[in-house]
Amino acid sequence: MKKGYFAIGVFLLGFTNILPAYAQKVPNIIFILTDDLGYGDVGVFFQKQRQESGDRSKPYELTPNLDAMANKGAMFTQQYSNAPVCAPSRASLLTGVNQGNANVRDNQFDKELENNHTLATVLKQAGYNTVAIGKWGLQGVNEDGPYWPAHPLKRGFDSFFGYMRHKDGHEHYPFEGIYDGKKEVWSDYKNMAADMSKCYTTDLWTAAAKKYIIDHQKGKDAATPFFMYLAYDTPHAVIELPTQAYPKGGGLNGGIQWLGEPGHMINTATGNVDSYVYPAYANATYDNDNNPATPEVAWPETYKRYATAVTRIDAAVGDIRQLLTDLKIDDNTLVIFTSDNGPSIESYLPAPNVPNHPTFFGSYGPFDGIKRDCWEGGLREPTIAIWPNHIIPGKTITTPSMLSDWMATFADAAHIQPPARTDGVSLLPDLTGKGKQQNSLVYVEYYESERTPNFKEFEPNHRNRKRDQMQVIRFNDLVGVRYAIKSPDDDFEIYNVVKDPKEAENLALKPGVEKIQEQMKAKVLQVRHADAEAPRPYDNILIPGDIVSGQPVSGLSWKFYKGNFPWVISGRNLKENKKGVAADITGKEAGDQEGMICYEGFIKIPADGKYTFAMQTTGKAYLRVHEATLIDEDFGYRPNTEITNDIYLKAGYHAIKLNYLLQKGVAPQLKLRWKSDKVDVTGKGFYHL
């Protein structure tokens, strides 16, 4: 590789007490994210069922490497994306918060990812080298070129190579720009696209990923763990074809290789662009009319292209996994494979306005819905995890979870506490069989003006449904869904998605779920805060209080966790060192010890209204009302700065959780007060059970 091309740098924080202890104990982490790959596009999730059925009216795709990965690792059959479209889904993944607390929502492509904790900042703190490769799309639009406010290098990554802008990800040949014109490929702060002739992006990102891993393992930091966010932009949108067959072999000496020569950056940058169809699909036929007596017909070109794009990703994953084996680091590398949302109907090739109907392969799996839908098919993801000697091979995990759970999971694997703002929970107990798995909150909100496709394969009550404001909440096996929401009083459709994955039987139309209906309506108000850039019809609605059993008594419960923590921690998986009850919030219960105090209990709201909360500390703190972020005084907080926020509350008891970080040499001082627009409550009224 010539100097200046894809220069992967490393950066180590000065936490010398962390690195030696963790160098051999924490895993490398590779998170592979695809773009618009459906739950049903992967063999072990759905395609093998079609193949084994022998039904010639059901064409199928081949993903042998992903199937092998699932057989040797674990597959999540009930993991959800945080939103049914890429920008908010990826933003929630990277920041570890659901859409109720996220700053990128709806269709806010290229919006700046907030300057807060990310997967990369958390793992850097744990001593990891961090790299992002592929599609970003969260850089912000206030500046051009390398000065984007949320460039990956400004959000915790040591290096970046890929597409910065969202729309660039629609085109899979950056230099030729076959469909949408030339694109930009950034190596940190330098646009290298002029040298990327004939580079199909699946191959390009794979070559870059392999080069990074090889250089890391052969360099001076080989004993330092690395985190890689590998975000493919296929099979999304413009379904372009590779230049040639995937090179034989794989790993260190085979498969895709980085060459580093301008105009020939990778070993598949030869031949004809947009030309290669996998042999299994090139002459494939199917029974298009469900009549075995009539001749079969050839697959339309769109689906040959789509299947080729999917199988190319599959080959790339196998190539990377072979490299880990060749370098003898597979046993100490946790690899995750998944997608950002459901399958798309977009294709653009072989010609504009030629749709890619996901019905052809059943890309949405056993569900209804596609990308931009809040039916299960728009949100369920084909997630696979492998970590030899830690995950039991062939494991199927049915616990509901979300992509935003991976921050807490990776923090757990890296032996570091996740930030308090993280909405997710660690999935390591389910993955490793060690410890008790906590429940994940599955919550989605999203706006889209169009309709669910009128596919005959979908349930009649889903076809051609107007989307508009949508919302999803899950309680155990029951999922509540609302489309075209007009007010918070709109009923949820309620489905048992374990017994009824297509959401055909609306249980809300039957007696016996009235209590659950009301609980869902209350819960979706309690788990979120309003965002002015993504307005909802329930933004300024009074949030109901908690139904408490027994008579609450004055004071808040508190727990103290001793330690030198880099941020306000969640404390979910820690055993407290002290605990008690405090009449007020002061931060002084632990004396002069370093650590974190977590206050939990209720505030008693005397009357319905708008309440303004104000908090000020000498250190760092984080406040939630119910499960919604109210005040964040952690990342980037300037001590002794008062931060305020408004919230609409019904009269009654409202759960609060305040985590306060005690730092060495800083006298604890914490002030929390609130007032109503109607009555003076002067910040008093803490209760616990």
C-alpha cells in the first residue's frame, strides 16, 4: 500500500492500569452491518426453508457462510432494529439509545450524530483501537468536506474509510458512478475516490477491513484489542453487480485483497463493472404461475442482481472469518452480523422504476412489512453472533432485544460499565449462558408519509395501510402497533408475534386485553422525550404516573458503587457497596469516596401540568423520569452549570432515577429542583416504597 492510502492510525488513552489486565481477556469486536438486508434473506432464518420445501414457485438465495456462522455461533430470532430506515437505526445502534431518546429520528439522513457516548468512545475508554469502515451518513450537513461536525473521527473512531454522505451509499461503484454519478470515498479526512476505479463497494470495504486487521495484528499494538464497525451499503438501492467471481480461498492469502495501487486498489478492480452474476442465479428458473405443467421462466434480472449482492456479502463475511482463523485470533474475536432495517422495494437497476419486490424471495421472512414499515418485517433483523469457546454453537436466542443493546453488551465484554444514558441491556448472559439475562425494552417510533405495499402475500389489514406516525411497544410476546396515529388515545393493535408472526389476529378486538391496552398507552409516553425536529401527536401530552402498591414513604432509596468510573454509569450489573434512604438529594451519602450514587424512587406531582426541572452539580449526573432522558450532565458537561428541561406530567407518583458521579478531590454538591407552571412545588416531595 502506498503511503497516504487508507492510513489506519491507532490511539490509546492513558489508562495504563486498564490495558495490561485486559489485553488477553477482552475480545476484539467486529460489528458487521448490512443495508436493507431482510430477515428472510439469510438461509438459516428463512431461505433454507424455501429451498428445502421443493416448491419451485419459491426462488431462494444462498448464504452458506452466514449459515455456517450461525451453526457455530448463535442466531437472534427476535432482535429488532430501532427504526425501519437506516439513519435513525444506525444512530440508535451507535449511541445505545432507543428512538424515544435519540437525536436522529425519522428520515433525518446526514443529520449530525450527537456529540455523546458512542460504541467507539466507550470501547476506546476500555483500551480498544477503533475503526469505522463503509457507510456513515451521520456526519451533519452544516459543513462540507472534512470539516463535518460529526465525522467518525469526532465520534470516537481512530480511523475511517468509506462513504461519508448518505446518498453516496446508493451507488456501489464510487469512481464510475454507474447510476448516480461519482461519489466520495474518505480515508480519514482525505477524499480518495479518484483512485477507486472498478471498486465494487462490498469488495472495497472488505479489503479495507482485512487490511486493517492484518496491519493491526502485525503491528506494535497486536496485544491491544480492536473494535471494527463494518457498515456495508449493499444490497441497498442501486443493485449493481461485482466485476467478477469472488476470488478463491479467503483470509490471509486468498479472497479479496487490498493492493493499494491507484486505479487498482483491490484485486477485483479489473474486468467489467456491473457484470458478474453468480452462476447459481444466472440461468435460474422458477414456476411463476404455480402450475408444474407449464414451462418454468427465467428469474427477472432484478432478482439475479439482488441474490448476487446478498451472496457477495455472504462471501465477504466468510473471507473475514477465515482471516481471523489464519491470524489465530478467531477464538478471541466477537463477530456480530446483522442489518439496519427490513428489505427495500427500491432497485433502480436494471432500469429506473423497475421495483425489487421483496416478495420474490420472501425477504421479509415469515412476517409482513418492509423497510419503512413498523410491522415485524420492517424491524426484525437477521442477527448472528459468533465467539468461539464463549458462545455455545448452534444456539438460538429468542429473547426480544434491539440493536441499541449492543453498546451495553460490548461494554460488558470489555469489562467496563456502560454509560447511564444507555437504554440497552447486556446480551452476554444469553450469548454465553452466564448470569441472568435482563429484559430489553423494545420500543420504536417513526414517521413516513407513504403506505405499506399492497402485496397479496401480506395480510389484508396490512395492505396499502397509510403509515404516517407509527409506534411499536413490546410486552413479552405481545406487540402493540399503531399506524397513522392522530392522538395518544388511539388504540394499539395487539398481536402475539410468537404465535402469530404475520400479525394477522388483532387481539385488541377481543375482550381480555383492556388492561394491557392502557398499559401500552401509558408506557409509550413514559419511555421517551419530545424532539422538536421529529414532532409527534403525543409530544406535549401529560405523562401518566406509576401505579404503586402500598403507601410510599418520604425519601429516596440510594445505592453507592465504589470505583473510579470514567462517566456516569448505569450500575445495572454491579453490586452496591452501600445503600440506604435519603431525605433529599445531596450526593454526600458516601463521604469522600470515589464512585457513583444512584438515587431511585418517586416524585409526587400534586397537579397536572408542565414542570420545569433544573439540575446543577460539581461533577457529573444523569436524570431520568420513568425511562425517558430528562437531564444529561455527563458527556461534555461543565461543572456548576445549571441545565433545565420541561416535561408534562399528570398528578401522581412518577419514577425517577438520578445517577451522580463522585470524583476524587471534588466536593459533592448536587441540586435538583422543579416547578410547575401552575403550582409552586419548590422541588420537594421524594418518596420510595
